[in-house]
Amino acid sequence: MAKVVVDGRRAHLALKYNGVAVKNEWLQDYLIDFTYTDAAPGEQDSIAINLDDRDRKWMGPWVPKFGDKISAEITLINWDKPGEKKKLPCGSFEVDTLDLDGPPDKVSIQALAIPTGGAGALQEARTKAWEKVKLKTIAAEIAKRAKLKLVYSSASNPSYDRLDQNEQPDLDFLNQTAKAEGIAVKISGGCLAMFDEEEYEKKPAVIDIVRGKSNILSYKFSDSTTNVIYGSCVVTYRPPVSKAKKKEAKDKKKKDGKDKTPKAAAAKKKKAGTPKSITASYTMPGGSKLPVLRINEKVDSIAEGQRLAKNRLREKNKEAGRASFTLEGDIRLASSVTANVKGFGRFDGKYIVESATHKIGGGPYTTDIEIRKVLGW
């Protein structure tokens, strides 16, 4: 009986350049390594390709142009078991940076998820007053200018009487506004994606990372006294006195100038319409004995203040409980999936992946992840 030979496990990269498939032989001859970064919220996905330029073709006939389109896909063959084939579509990108260096001659190409025609949304400062508008409406307008498709997957769609965009690029302004609402923003696969991180934290873990069992190449946990976990947040805001109110108060002072008693002065000030301060708070479960985070930020109502307090508390507490791993390549690991970490004592727990970087070529296929503990509230 003939012996059946099973192919060894391997990772394979497929590229398309301006819609044309790049030949495998070409990649084998020139590819040094390839990196795909599934970026953290507030950033955009990217790829980097390092190539051998010993024939100096990249200095001449093959030189890429900014805006050229590259799509990539990683295929795993026999990776976890014989006969299995799994794929990781990395998405479509446009050439943004080209570097040539040597000797020996090499070329590095970086391509980003945001189209070249929409780069103004990331680079150009804009001033605009947004009035009587919802967050999704703002996002839709900005996505259109950035040449991106909006994917809005949050159940929350806050309304605003007025928002001022002051000399800010569109995407910086959107990220800042959404972050205050607990909504993450990222650019991936031609889309402007917006999602609720709190909801993603609740999803089942896609992987268990277990010391002594998982293919862990390196790890790092980070903790510090500067990353204190806060138990509650208090938001305080005193609206400024309008010009009309100031004039009204000034006129009344002149008219009633004879009454100089402190009590009368206080009554006149109150009558003149001095705006009342707004105070709102949020306390996380079991957080009553922990430090209090206090912020002074504009809010128009107690409800808005409570929402802001919760989101500011979440943002602050994300700084505690961070870690990073380099693992044998795993296509399940992507931004916003969750993982259970075990075997590391006090650092054990459920984490959410903030970014995942997949590397292939020049060595074994590996995945680097930056993670943080889920907050659970």
C-alpha cells in the first residue's frame, strides 16, 4: 500500500496589486516579510511589505504610485490539523509611503485603509458648528468626505443641540466626540466602523491563552501605581453667564445701588439669572470605597453628565490591566475580540484585544496582540 504524504503546516500570503494577482514565484523571489496591523480604536488598519530590490526594479519600472491599491489575504494550510485550510482576509489598502534603502537594496511599502482621496479627513483642519444633530449623522457626513462606507453598530445614537468643531480634522473630531460617548471609531476595509466597546467586552472569548499550553513566544504584563482604578466619577460644570444676563445684572445693580447688604446683593445675583452648576456622577459596581475621578467638562443636563461620567470612568480605568503577547500565528486574533488569560496569577482574567499584528515571511507566522482587561460594567 502506497504511503500517503501529508503536506506540512504552512502560512501562505496572497496579494493583489491594482486588482491583478501577484504571482507566487514573484513573492518567493522578492518578499522579505509582510505585516498586517488590525488597529486599535481611534486608528486605521495598515499593511507593510518589505521586498528585496537586488535587481533595482523598484527604482525604475516597478516603482509604486501613491494611491495604488493592494489587497492581501493570509491562508493557513494544515495549521491546526491535517487537511484544514483557513483564511484571514486583511482587506484593501492604498499605497501611502515608499522607502528605498541599502545596501543591500530593499524597498518598504506601507499602505493604509483610508483612501488617498479621503486623506483630508485625517489631515485638514476644519471649523464647523454642528446644531440639532445626532452622532450617526455627523459620522455619515464625515465618512462621505473620507470616501468611506459608514458601519454604525452601536445601539446608542446621542443627540446634540450644538457641537463645535474648532480647527480639527474630521476624524479627530469624530473620534473625540464618539469616545466621550463610549463608542469606538476605526477605519478598516474601506469602512468607517463605529461600535460600543462595552458590548464587545460581553462577547464570548474566541481563545484561551494558557501558560504552558498555548504557543506563547513572549509576554508582558504592565501595572503601576499611576494606573489607579477609580470607583466613581463626578462631573461638574457651571455654564458661563451670557452677555444678555450680564447686562441685565449690571442694569439691576445700577437701579438698586442703594441696597448694599450682602443678603440683598446675593438675592439680586440670583434674580439676575446666574446659571446653576450641573453636577452628575457614576459609581461602578463595588466602587464606593475606591478613589473618585473628578472632571470639569461641559454638559447640558444631568443625564448627559451621568453618561459622560460613566464613559470618562471607563476610559480612565482602561489604563489599568494591560498586557501584550507574541503568539504563534492565529487568525482568530483581531481587534475587539476577547480572550481568556490563564496561568499568570493575579493577571488572569478576560481581556479584549485592542490591536493585532500579523507577520509572515522572514520567519514563522506570528501574531502580536495588545490587550486590556475587560471592565465588566
